[in-house]
Amino acid sequence: MALNLSRRRVLATAAALITAVPLAALATANASVPSTPPGWTLQWSDDFNGPANTLPSSQNWIFDLGHGYPGGPGNWGTGEIQNYTNSTNNIKLDGAGNLRITALRDGGGNWTSARIETQRANFKPPAGGKLAIESRLQMPNVTGQAALGYWPAFWALGSPYRGNYWNWPAIGEFDVMENVNGINSVWGVLHCGVNPGGPCNETNGLGASRQCPGSSCQSAFHTYRFEWDDSSSPKQLRWYVDGQQFHSVSQNQFDATTWNNMTSHAGYFLLLNLAIGGAFPNGVAGHATPTSATVPGHSLVVDYVAVWSTGNGGGNPTTTTTTTSQPGGSGWDAYSEIQAEQATSRSGGTIESADGGQAVAQLRNGDSLRFSGVRFGSAAARQFYGRVASGATNGASGLVEVRLGSPTATPVGSFALGNTGGWQSWRTVPANISGITGTHDVYVTFSSGQPNAYVSVNWIRFGT
Ligand SMILES: [Ca+2]
């Protein structure tokens, strides 16, 4: 899902290869997340099991709404025209173990559809290990003129994009599956570096495509997989359809800065969406899409999404999937995840297993965490992020505050938190802070007008 403009060169080549002869309309219904192979660990998954005509879990997914992120590029940076909603007309479970994202057009010619992204934004391999991102899905079952403008995608964006929206493509984008205009082909693309040009040849990105094996991408489910291999030399990114590799890039294609900018941050979040119109389908069609011939009502059908990891000596990868800021003689890196349970000192709360790691649970008014020697460097930090959950009842809420140097100093930033859907319903909440540079003792303090626990904290970090 290139965030802007078109990729005509890649596309023209790929389009010329299309012969689109669906072999079968076997659309097998729901399977489920495959069993985890020996040596691998399931990091996260959603099987989309649940009652028919309900939304997918908000514990797993964020619903992107409208025509862009608040403060981000218009039309999601791609020129796509639809309005994203969280209506079950556009996005729902089918009751048979699948998620359906459906593009609709109203009597006025206005298109609606849906786009979701994972709450988790820290998918990356353990150091020296591998990460696999996989989905089994069926593209909208529509081809030819009726499919003009359909643009389904399963993809990942670097976590620093969330809340910033203007740092693409340096933070990295992995397009595991993209398709336009009902063509029997999957595109896999890496976006990185600078736009235009740069090491990823933006705005095209570094991509490849191929027909779906056996039956067409539109007529049947296929399995789309991306692997980030931090264990090979050189390190490598690989794309697969039904187990057949069709694209790869290697670290030695890039300068160190480009590679580090897309791999050394906290990790990636995953997205599923069905766009209508925009630069990619327009570029392939050679004209604007959709057209009056485009037929609404077709769905991207997703059986599951799963993320596995392996490596790091076979230890428990759930504690090694993120870049963790470590205390010690050199203090903490403000821009990596600072684990709450590793606080230099703590007042209140209890350490519990949570959210794929550990967290300080059940914090209440008057509690605090101290992190001694957090290094912000010379670029002013203007964002604070807390990975938090709350099962607070009866409408209780409170503040999560950041202070420098003293637990009673005036807060440099804060956010309010009430019930997130439960004590294990984790979300990353941002707050603006005044520009901070240098090295400071950071205090996270908790303030509420009522006595009960209202927040658990997994980690904190800062951003520029
Ligand atoms: Ca399923």
C-alpha cells in the first residue's frame, strides 16, 4: 500500500504477465491459524472467530476511519477515494471464522469500505531470529471492468508512523499482499528510505509480483507470508504465496542508515484494508478508477492473521520481540521501549505477566515509577507513549503523568485513562510533551480523584 503516487513501472511489467485463467472456484471456507512449527512461537493471531455480523475484536484492532489519519495526509496518502467506516455493512465477522471487508457504493456514488490496524506495534524478530507474518485470505471475487479500482491489501508499517504520519517511507513498509483491479496477481513490496527515489526506488518501492498458484487470487483463498530474517547473512526480507517465495531483498542492498531506520525501531503494526481507487489501480488501468462499470459489494475475506517468531537461543520470544531500553551505567534510551517492571524504583503496583511480557499492574493515585538517567539526546522529544491497560470500574479514571527530576515537579505531559476494555486490553496511548533534550531522571506518576487502581503499565517510550 504505497502511501502515495503510483508504481507504474512495476505494474506495467506485472500486468503484461497476466493471463487470468481461474482454475477453480474452490473458495474453501474457514480453516484456522496453523499449528506452530517446532522451534517457533506464536506471537499473536486473530482467527476471526465470533458471532456473525459483529465487529472484529477492538482488543486486537484499531479502526481507521474517514479519509485519513487526523493530521495525516489526505486520502490516506494514496489517492484512494472511499470513506472508511466501522459499520458492520463494511466490516464484520461472518460467523464462520472469517473477517469480511466489503466495499459499498451509495446512490450518490460515494464509496465506503474499512481499514483496521493492530493495536500491537512491536512486531519484529528477536535479535538473530526470524519473524513471520501470515494471512490466509481471498481477494474480492470480481474481475475485469467490474473490478476497476478494487485495491485490497495486507501490509505492515513501522511503528513510528503511528501518531506522526509524515515519516514515510523511512520507517519502513512491508506490503505482504497487494492487488488491484481484480488481476490474478499478488504484489509484494518494500518501501524504505526517502521519497522520491532513494534506495527503495520510491515511489514504486522494491516489488515483485506473480500469479496465485493453482487457482486465481480472486476465486480462492491463498496464504500470503512475509519473513524478516535477522539470522541470515546478509539479513533478508522474503515474500511468499502458498509457500512459494516470489520476492526478497537483502540488507547489503542498503546503506546502514536506511536499514537501521526501518529495522531498529520498536517494530511494526499490521493493516488490512480494501481501498477503492487511488494511484495504484489508476496506474495499472491507465485511467481513473473506479468507473461506472465498477460493481460494489465485493469483499476481502480474511480467515486469519498470525505472527510467529523463532530464534534467540530458543528462549521465550514473547519477552524479546521488542527493542528494550536497558538500565545500567549508560542509563535508558528514551526512544526505545522502557519496561515499567524494570523501573529503577517503584511505588505501588505489582509486577505481572501481561501483553507478551511483564507489566506493572494495578497502579492507583499517588503511585509512581522512577527511571534514572533517561537519555533524550539533542533532538527534542515531543511525544510520550504509554503501553497501558485498565479494567477500572464505575467510570473511574486517572492521569498518567511524566515529570523530570522530581516526583513533585510540574508534569511535562500527561494523558487520561479510563477502562480500556479490561486489565489485559492493552493499547498505546500518546501524549504531547514539551520538547525535552539531554538526560533526565523520569518519573511517571499516577493521579486520580478516587482510590481504586485504574491503570497497568507495560512500557513507556518517547518520540520526537
Ligand atoms: Ca478463521
